[in-house]
Amino acid sequence: MNDVRIAAAGLLTQQDLDRLGPTFNCAIPVVDDGMFDDLLAQLNEIHIEPLGKGAFVRTARD
């Protein structure tokens, strides 16, 4: 195997972390203080549709 390292960022619930198991060991918890409510609301408006080998991303307003 080569030494390719992959980095990713995501918003996960505790259930997601439980499903990933103990090998996923680099989660940084955030306090649920409403600070990300606006961002989460905007992310919830994104729709992704499969399109051949890629995807079409649009907002609910499109």
C-alpha cells in the first residue's frame, strides 16, 4: 500500500461515530450552542442528484 493520506471534514452525529467504530479516532466535538444553525439550515437546502459519473448539486431555490 502507498503512503497516500486522506483528509476530510464532516458533520457527524454520535450515531455516525458509533457506526464508524473505534478505528475512527479523530473526531472533534462541538457544543450544540446554535452557532452553526444558519450553516446547517443552508446545507439542508442542497439537493444532490446522480448524473452519470458525477452529480448535479442545486439549492431548493433552483
